[in-house]
Amino acid sequence: MVSALLPHRVAVIGASGYGGLQTVRLIQSHSQLRVTFLGGHGSVGSHWRELAPFLETGPDLRVARPDPDAIAAAADLVVLSLPNGRASTLAPALLERGLRVVDLSADYRFAQLEDWRQVYGSHGAVERADAGLCAEAVYGLPEFNRPAITTARLVACPGCFPTASLLALLPLLKEGLVLPEGIVIDAKTGTSGGGREARQHLLLAEAGEAVVPYGVEGHRHTREMEIQAATLARSRPLRLQFTPHLLPMVRGLLATVYGQLSASDCSAAQLASHFRDTYRDHPCVDVLPVGVYPSTKWVRQTNRALLSVAANPHTGQVIVMAALDNLLKGQAGQAVQCLNIMLGLPDPMGLPLDPFYP
Ligand SMILES: NC(=O)c1ccc[n+]([C@@H]2O[C@H](COP(=O)([O-])OP(=O)(O)OC[C@H]3O[C@@H](n4cnc5c(N)ncnc54)[C@H](OP(=O)(O)O)[C@@H]3O)[C@@H](O)[C@H]2O)c1
């Protein structure tokens, strides 16, 4: 049910980063949400106009330290867009004060704190004692977890690679159309996936005119995908090979999932029809006709994921391609989609679905 107290007040913590900037921008054009607090660290004291002088409109606010009492006085909902390990230093205090929280980091993507420690334990050496919140947090993949998101206090948005990969994989796994063994995810992303902080490998001189694989053995998103795929599809445990590549583009992500069909005579047309049925009521995901393959440009600056399904009778494999904008459907757009669901609003409210093309 839609609350009578509109628009809803939202705090964005990490406003100066890529995720924060996108979140504020989306909320600015959202009729039911309003940004009422900006939080950060190095940018504390900066006015929004200084952070985003290229935008016509924006909140008349300065970035403040993310003091939980000050946030609770200003807002009802919080989007945390912080480096891994930082959200868990804030979320418990925000929840205690009755706020609902959407986190873009990996801090609450694992129901078992121990799993997070194994994958992210070296990040910022944060000591955590919030195992209960890890168990409570709801994985914010709306297309497969809507009922839980509706009532959640704490939503953990998936990573950008897991969003694309799970949208491609889950319709197959849920129906037992693919064997859980030997699945390979080959993915490409642009440099904004690494955030706004300066890093040598993201310099134009390093990343320009180059395609570079990284994290080939045990990228941190692998475990998140293995756990969430098995949980959301109620399948037996999975082991995935995930190979990401950095491409010389700013935004955009393409994940191609390869798996062995359990019935090798399943055609691409049958598979595509199954995918269309799966996403029929989900306005942020579309399935292309068989033989049409998605481009990251077709989803740039949108909250839409575009999928395409192929089958190779020669190898008995299914191949699913998923393209999305890592900063929108892979991050800030997904956060706003989750806020919409938490507030009983339509999924795509305030979210662009058509790209500015080319
Ligand atoms: N980029 C993507 O494609 C993508 C996709 C999905 C998920 N994610 C996840 O989303 C989160 C944000 O990513 P991003 O790319 O937006 O990062 P980013 O551009 O590096 O921004 C990080 C933000 O965190 C703030 N910050 C850092 N330390 C802080 C602290 N101690 N207290 C308060 N604020 C602090 C920074 O504020 P100051 O400038 O004020 O220091 C900055 O605004 C990360 O966890 C990332 O893994 C990213």
C-alpha cells in the first residue's frame, strides 16, 4: 500500500561517488521520493552543486558526516553507496533508529557473516558483530525476491555482475533446464565498475585500447553468485567459473553464461519462450528475439536488462547473454527499484527504460 506521507525522505550516503551521484540524480526526477540528506567522508562540507555542477537541478544540501541521529532526523529511508566494509559500520545504528536501508555494497549480500569474511575479510579490516543482520537482510534482486523486498528493513542490492549473471542463469536453474555443473560466466565491464576513486589500472593510459581479464580464479562475485543462484533457484550447490574482463568503455556490462542443457533437444525458441514467460511481469527485463544479441549501448543510462538466449545443438549448450548498465540496473537504478517496491510503488517509477541512442 502506498503511504500517505509523500514524498518519502531519502538519505544518500556516499553521494560523491558514482553510485551516490546516480542515486541522487534518479531521485531528483522521482515524483514520490526526495533527497533530504547527503553523507560522505572526504567530500564533507561540499555543496551538491560543487559535486555535480553539470546538473541543472539537485538538492540544496551540503555533504555531512553520516551521523545516525542526524540521518534519522532528516530521512525515513537510506541508500548506502559506500566501499565494501563501510556499510556495516552504519546500518545497525540506522535500523535501530527505525530507518529502512538499501545497501549497494557487499556487506549484507551473504546470509552467513562467515561467508562475507571469507570473501571480503581483508577489506578495511572491519570487525563485525552483526551476524543477525546478515541473516535478516534481503537480497535485492526484484525479479526473484519481490515479496521479501516489499517488507524488508535492510535490502542488500546484488553486485552488477551478479545481477546480469543471475538474470541469465536463474530461469534455467529454477526449471532444471541446465546442469548445475560446469557453468561458465564470461563477462565484460567498463571502468566505472571500479568506482570513482583513482586507481592505476583504471587510468585511460592503462585501460584504453585494451581488453584485460582479471580475477579469473575466485573473483569475489563468484561466491555471491554461487550462493544466491542455489538459494533463489532452490537448486543443489553450484560451482561457477566466472571470468570478468575490463573493456575501454565507461559504463555497461555484458555477461554471457554457458551451460550444458539437461535435455539437448531443447531449442532456442523454446528457451526464449520460457525466458519471456519468466520476465513477463517484470518491466525492467526484456528478452530479445532469437538471433538478436544485446549491446551494452542498448541499455546505456537505463534500468533495463536485455537478455538473449541461444542453443547450440552441436555442443548441447545453452548460451544466455545479458546486457545492463552497471551504474543503473547494476547499482543505483536497482536501489531505486527496491525503494519503489518497499514503498508499494511500481518497479520502474522514476527509472529510465529507453536509452539515449547511440
Ligand atoms: N560502480 C559500480 O558499477 C558498482 C555496481 C554495483 C555495486 N557497486 C558497489 O557500490 C558501492 C559504491 O560504489 P561506487 O562505485 O559508487 O564507489 P565510489 O565511486 O568509489 O564512491 C564511494 C563513496 O563512498 C564514500 N565514502 C568512502 N568512505 C567513506 C566513509 N568512511 N564514510 C562515509 N562515506 C565514505 C565516498 O565519499 P567521499 O568522496 O566523501 O569520501 C564516495 O562518495 C561499492 O560497495 C561498490 O562495490 C558498485
